Amino acid sequence: MSNQEVTIQFPNGELKRFAKGVTLTEIAKSISPSLAKKSIVGSVNTTTTDLTRPILVDAEISLYDAVSQQGLAVLRHSTAHLLAQAVKRLYPGVKLGVGPIIENGFYYDIEMSHTLVPEDLGAIEREMKKIVNENLPVVRKEVTREQASHIFEEDYLKLELLEAIPTEELVTVYEQGEFVDLCRGPHVVSTNKLQYFKLMNISGAYWRGDSNYQMLQRIYGVAFATKEDMQDYFVFLEEAEKRNHRKLGKELDLFMFSEEAPGMPFYLANGQIIRSELENFLRNLQTSYDYKEVRTPLMMNQRLWEQSGHWQHYKENMYFTQVDEQKFALKPMNCPGHMLIYKNDLHSYRDLPIRMAEFGQVHRHEFSGALNGLLRVRTFCQDDAHIFVTPEQIEDEITLALQIIDHVYKVFGFEYDIELSTRPDNYMGELTLWDKAEQALENVLNHLGFPYKINEGDGAFYGPKIDIHIKDAIKRSHQCATVQLDFQLPEKFDLTYVNEDNEKVRPVVIHRAVFGSIDRFLGILIEHFGGAFPLWLAPKQVQIIGVSDVHKPYVEKVLHDLRQANIRVSVDERNEKLGRKIRDAQMQKVPYILVLGDEEQQEDSVTIRAFKQEGLTKMSIESFVEYVIEEIEQKKLPNFANV
């Protein structure tokens, strides 16, 4: 075997010999020209790398096209460089911050004297396309710190980034034409690989995300592997905008916000109906599993939060006040209050498990720029539960919690993914307990046969957790439910129970939420259903429309019968044409519209127009009431695909 050759192992296990210094591009060409053309980036011994890097040692390799996760990430990062180059051409003297990838695209932070406006994005895009057509090679170079300092001597932002690179780390730059950027890479081989992108908007952003630093201008863009993918994305955006919960919340009179309470929702009558239905649904389900509902104060003494560990780990997200020369905090979580309730009594092992639940209002400080309708607020209702168990009961109770979550999500038609989040850097407690807790969660998931992925280091500071990510009707992912195992709070609060040997020992606490935040879950539901809720959740379930005034007595009779059956119903008594009344009820996404005229009055029947369904149905009042009650009780999903 020549020392001027390297052994390359392909993903299928095949081995081939190549000259030392061979590149991934050359390897791809040796297989087929089409493979070389499709490849965007590759990996060498599991490290993602440029296609043009020489391979000097024996290696396992993979090649990735633009639609792969690895290829798409590189394509988007390279498009950020393309944006920066275009901006530098159009606005000489700009200073460049950072240009990372984000979901669906990228951004670049820029300091410049010109204040960008949306109309500038078209000119920047045209310059980007010009650079694409120039087909500039993208070249990686290793440089000394002195060389890098010289390259970026006129850009103090880049010099700050250079200073932050650890001394033992290699410094690299990427060149394309006249443009040079400080970057680890990897990147595409040339600018003509960047065909499908669009600049979206401009915002302000603090340098390094710190409000103590200066404000820069941030340009956002999206980039895709194919024209079809980009078209699909904009179709998705149109659909997402139609479903926007803030827009629908206003149109359907669900909730409002006021400057008098920033980030804190006001629920209007229609929205409160949905919230109450959600609470009652989960409350009744929990009761059937022997959960006991409690309520704890909104505000408690600061020393409680110091004892729980929230002061050390969470105080920047909390609100504080002072009463009678004592410091208090609005609760950001319900956990410490439940610990106090448990400690209020003596417990035997025969009492456990104790399943304690609360629909508790919590307050958490969020920056104003992060607020987003119901999805990100400063106060919300958390459907919290804390289950106090013996060590032997851990896995059974986690199993039960996951079964409840599965039941609830099936009612709404949600598919979901599961993550097991492990010990974070700022963990509290003993390592052995963490290992035991993580193993317990893993055992349950394996026993239930639920597929999951490990999310390293993303557990809560007091314990590992299982996070549930639901997928809505347009396939967006939302983290809602969580099950967390906690050996720490029982220590912090000196919680005990008397075991079989008459000894005082520690219980273990399982934290569990199904909706997570009811407010956020409602926002997700509005968008998931496009405002057209299942009958059991709909604020108005039936709208009655009389054909003329002569039918008023019959309208009143039908109204009375439906109200007696606890169906949410109203009558449109406006002096409008029948067609206008029907259209307005459809705009309000009322599940059932009843049109009552001569024929219905004579037959003691109703003519039914169901939302988003063609045709009309006629049945007796009694049959309609039975039909509606059955649909409500079974919590049936809407039987139409699009709203």
C-alpha cells in the first residue's frame, strides 16, 4: 500500500484507494458526473466539510445533495454570504456582523449609515442574482490571526469576532470574487449553486444579542434547493397567514390585548367559552384518573423561590414586588406551591401516588420583541400536575401520564414527536440521581414503544424530561406537553413519607403538563383548525335564521329546544337578506346553520347547512338535537379537509 494513497470508505461499506489529497468533488466525479453535479457538501470521518478540501488520511465519506439536511444548511449559509457581498457592493463602507442560518433561511446583521427600507430588498436581490450568474468560485483559506486582522482592519465587528476565536482554533476565511468573510464553513463550491432565494424583511438587532451593545440592521431571507420547494414555502406562508391566530382572534371575537397590560391577553366571551371547554375536558379526564385539583396563591414570599432554586436559576424571568417590607414574587411556576401543600400533611407509603393538579395562572417576564399573540405572553394558565410517588411507582406513573397526553392529543387530531431531554450544564443535585432519573424515562418510552430522540443537555435544572412536539394541520411543530422527573425539590423542601419499615424517606416528584400553557395551546388550536373549531369547542354551535318575520314563533320554539339541550345557539334577527345572513354565519365559521321557513314550520323540522359542506340536510328538531349532542359528547373532529 503506497503512502501516497488513502483508503476511502463509502456509506455502503465499499473501500477504494485514491491519491492522497483527493477531494470529495474528484471522488464524486469518479463515480458519475451527475453525482458530482448534485453534491453540495460532504463529510469526512463524520465532519461536514467543503467538497474541495484535500483528504490526507484514510476516511469514511458521505456526499450530500442540496435537498439533504446537511446540504440545505450549507446552501443557506452560503446564501447569507451572497447577501453580504451584494450589500457591500451596493453600500460601500458597511460593517458586517454575523450571518447564521435559521429555519428556512438565513439572516445577516449589518452596520451602515443608510437606513434600509423594504424597497431596498429588491435592489439587493438583483445584485445577489448578478453574483450568482458570475459563477464565482468559493475558496477556503487558512490564515494567521495577523493576516485576518489585516484583512478585516476596516471592519471592527469582524475584529471582535476574530478576538473571540479560541487561540488554539484554526482561523479560516472564505473568498468569492472581491468578497472575503471570516467563517468556519463549509460552503458551496461556487455562487451559481445558489439559485432559489428571496429576501423577506428587515429588523433591528442588538450586536451579539445584547441590549448593552449597538443596534444593527438585520436582513432576513429564505433559500431552498429547488424552485418547487420555494413555491411550496410561499403557498405555506399564505395558508399560515389565513390561519394566523391573531387575525382570526380578532375576526371571531376571541381575545384582545391592551397597552395597559402588555403581553397579557384579555379573553372575550367567545374565547372564554373555548378556554373553559379545554379546562373542563382535561379536568374531567384527570378526575377519572384520581387527580385532585388544588389552587395556590399568585404571589409568594421570595424566600420560597430561593428555597426551590428558582431564584438562582430563573429570577431574570420573574416579577418581584415588596409588601410590608417583605419581598414577594409572582409565581412563574406552580411547583413550589404544590410542595407546600404536600408538606402540610403527614404521608404514608399507602397514600402514594398523590396526583395533584392545578390550572394555575403564572407570570414570566418576556422581552417585548419576543411577544407573539397567545403563543408568547407574559401571563398564562398552566395545566400543571405534580405526582408524588415512591421510587417503585415512577415508571407506572410516567406511563399513565403519557397515556393521558396521548388520549388528549388524539381528540384534536394531533400527531406528535417525542424528545428525551437530559442533564443541562446548570443541573442541580447529585449525578447518580440524574442518571437514575434519565434511565427511568428511557425505560418507559422503550416499554411503550414510542419512538423518540435524545435532546442532550436540554433538561430542566431540577431533572430530565420528556417533551412532546405536536404537529398542526400545516405540519408546524409546537412543544406543548412535558413529563419531568424530579429528585431535587423533595430534597429542597424536606418532603417525606413513612415507608413500610416506618422510616421517613423522600418521595419523587413527577411534573406533568398536557396543554402546557392553555393560552398557547388555544393559539395553536385556532391556527390548526383555521378558526373552524370542532362542535364541542365552537363558541357558537348553531345559528338559526328565519326566512321571514312570519316564522318568528317557530324560530323561538327551535331556539328554546336547543337551549334546553345546552347547545350554544343564537338567532340572526337582523333586517338583512337570507343570503347575507348565511354568508355571515359562514364567515363566523359556525358549525351548523338552521334555515327555518314554511316547510320546516309545517313539518316541525329544520334544514341544516353544515360548515364547509355542500348540500342541505333536513331532519326533525328532536333528531337534530340528538345528533348534535352525540357529536359534542364524542368530540368528533370536523369532517372537512380545509378551512
